[in-house]
Amino acid sequence: MNTAQSNTASQSDFIREIIDDDLKTGKHEGRIATRFPPEPNGYIHIGHAKSVCLNFGIAARYGGTCNLRLDDTDPSGESLEYVDSIKDNIHWLGFDWGDRLFFASDYFERLYQFACELIKMGKAYVCSLNADEIREYRGNFTEPGKESPYRSRSIEENLELFTRMRAGEFEDGAHVLRAKIDMSSPNIVMRDPVIYRIKREPHYRTGAKWVIYPMYDFAHCLSDALEGITHSICTLEFENNRPLYDWIVEQLIESHRPQQIEFARLNLSYTVLSKRMLIELVEEGYVKGWDDPRMPTVAGMRRRGYTPRAIRNFCAVIGVAKNENLVDISVLEHCVREDLNETAPRAMAVLKPLRVVIDNYPEGKSEEFECANHPQKPEMGMRTVPFSRILYIEQDDFQENPPGKYKRLAPGQEVRLRNSYVIRYESIVKDQKSGEIVEVHCTYDAETRNGPPPDGRKIKGVIHWVSAAHAIPAEIRIYDRLFRVPDPAGESGDFKDYLNPDSLEVLSPCYLEPSFKDAVPGNAYQFERLGYFCADSGDFLPDRPVFNRIVALRESWVKNS
């Protein structure tokens, strides 16, 4: 069992209680087999990550198996790119399916034969109503449906028409195959659902071999059964479909019938997890692709700098529930922050630089300071940081007219430069046109190298800095929450109206200490006093480093409505 699986194996919830009972009664002959079955029509997101952790975690806990199956029954929008991204991101999360990779398209011939069996049993028929007519005949929650005029076709006629559908003799929409169940059922899903449709669109795996494709509800349950899945775990939107799942399996499978169990899907504040909405954001250019660091996709979170362990810990913290709820995104950010606090080395960077000249420091001189990479973890080693006469500090770390209790650099005040000297304000230089402060002149106390002033005076503030002569210019991207309201999908109107216009701020030039010359894409750091940042995996170049802010040091986001 790998680390990721062990992190999720020890949890307890109502699903695991069901499995415990099944094991006690000998159901499924003591086997436990789960699966993660995404559709390859987009990148997986944090909600899918919850399901990944759940299914693989259950398999690990009970010594069972977990399959990865791509439910690729609709060629529209499906692609090998999505398959590859799903596999890559599940591996990155820390899970492995071994040799248990399957595709619903592997079963197309078998599913077709299953459909023929239903026809021969008198439990499926070819219907020639169009989509609007089928919808009208189905009825609604207060009125029962009425039978299709084609429901009484003979078994022979249905088999002939279905064979001709496969042969490509009809146009899209001319016919569908429907299960013959009960048009008066109180569950609308059971009112003769469509199980096959004509779709003249090539499949990314099977090419033009098929012009008819099984519907998801038909293919999914039978794929579970063919793979010997014992517990088919899905989200609550499939609860109404469970009777159909069971009906199809009961008609066609004599043994190894899976049990469908539903749990509440993840709803995360200040974002959307609807794949339709995410596709809109990507295709309409509101974000820069599926791996945009503002996206709730695993690829986006990965690029932003979230760690696999933080995501797994988040899924463990929120647990598995029966009822829908909205999880505050700050819970996820807390998990990320907690993990990075343990693992991210410290370094200094200045995002909004202000030039500081130390008047009494010799021109041309420089010296080096040994700084810990992590104050609580000596095993993470030391780094060397150069110091010189001209430095950069943050603009916010100097104020000409400071408020009360201001502990940073100001007229008449001293401040310690982290890991080096104490400096005192002397004068400022302003831009003659704008009046903006462009340079601060200070003096340093040579007796305070990494220690308190020998005369015992108290220095209240500590600020970070970067030597101008040694600084590495960089671009810093400050990412914030994608939406400005907690539940954009639940608001009236178009969800895109609630996008946060300040979800991305690009700062350049920023300056980094020279230890960043060894940074590689994916490396995460704590920029001292500023937050956690990651070398961008998409745009990073050695001569033009780009860093993304992963998360602030503490929760400070102001919720605008």
C-alpha cells in the first residue's frame, strides 16, 4: 500500500460501514472491488479528487482492488488528451491502478449483444419518435407518461431495425433503442429510457467502426458488472438512476451484481465544479486553459503549487456525507498552508520593490550571510544570501507618515533587515513629477550583524530585503479566488457574471535572492513574510522565472459581494 492509499485507508464513514456489514454477511464472497470511472471529456477537478481518494482508499483499507475505467460512451468532446491528463493527475495524487485500466469502449461489442438480448426478451424496442416527442410522451412529475406508438413492435422487427441502425442505414435521430420498463412509473428515469442512439461521429479509440453508441446509464452499470465491481460508489445526482442501474443488471447479469452507493458531491465555495461550466470558462477564454492556476482542476491546482498530500488531507478532513453542503475554500487553503509550512524552504523576495541606499556602507563591498532554509528544520540546510550597499525592500515596508504602532521603516525609526543589520532612516528621494518615493537613504549599524545592538536599544520591526547587485528579476502572479460570491452556480443569471475581476494580478519586475537560480518548475517556497509561491510549470524560463502565489501565509481574503 503506497503512502497516498494509507492516508485515506483509516477513515470511517457510512460507506465503509456498509462495506463492513457486507463483509460480515459474506456478501460478494468477501471481495471488495471499486472503480473510479471518469468520462474523458475534460480534466478532473477537486471533486473528482475526492472520489479518487475514496475509491482507492477503500480498496487499500480492505485489501481490495480499484480500477480506473474511462467511461467513453459519447464521442462528442472525448479525446486522448483528456485520457492522458486523467491518468497523469491520478498518478500525481499518489494512486496507482496497476494493470487495471479499462475503457467502456472495450465493451462496445459486448454491450451491443446485451442490447440484443433485451430485445429478444421483449424488454427493449426501437422507437422512431424524435427527441422532442420522446420528451413529451415521457410526462412529468405529476402526469404519467404515455406509451410510444412503436412500443408494440415485434421482437423480429426490433432486431432487424437495431441491426440496420448498427449498419449505418439511418441518419442521426431517426431511431433510438429504448428499454421497455414502465411509462407510468413515479420515477421518470424508469419511463422507457433510451439506451442506444445513432451518432455518426468517430470515436477517439474505435474510429468510425460504430455509428451507434450506448447511453451512459446502460454502459456504466454493465461495465461495472463485467469488471466484477462490488461497490459502485457515485454522487447523489445518480440516486434517481439507481433503480435503472439495478434493473439493467438484474435483466442481464446472473451473478456479481454491483451495489450502487451514493454520497454527496463536493461543492466548494468561490468556484464551480460543473464540467459544463468549466468547459465554458476554458473555451470562452475566461481562463488560460484547463491548467490555469485559478481553475479547480487537479492540473490547475498542481500548476499553482498545491501538493498531492494537501489535497488528500483536504479530502480526508471534509469526509464523506449523505447530504449536500458547501465547503468553504478556506478549508482547502488551510490544508495547503499546513503542508507547505512543513515542506517549503524559506527565501526572500521583493514583489513591489523600493530602492534603499545604505549611505555609510562602502561602495563596491558585499558580504554574505548564512540563512536557514527552514527555521524549525535544520536538516533542510543553509543558504548563502549576499548583502550590498543598495537593496530592495517592499514599498509597504516604508511610510513617510506612518500610523501609530507602525513597526517598519519610517522617519526617526530603525528596523532590522532579516538575518543581517539594523538600519536607520536618513532621507528620501521623490519623483519630481509624481511625488512618489523612489529611493530611501539609510545608515546601518555595523555592530548589529545578526545580533542585538550592543547598547541594548530595542528594535521593534524586521523586514525582508534583496541585494540589488545580486537580485534575480522575476514575474510574480498573484492568484485569488475565481469568483466573488460563495456560490456562483446558485446565483441568478449567468454564473460568469460573478467572476472575480481581480483573480489575477501580474507583478513585474520583482526581485528574488540569488538562491532562486536553482529553482525548477514545480518548486515551492515560502517567500518570507509574503506567502507560499511556486515556480510556474508552464511559463518558467531560467532567464525569466515566473512564480505563482500558492496561498497567503494566513487567511486574509476579503469576501466581496
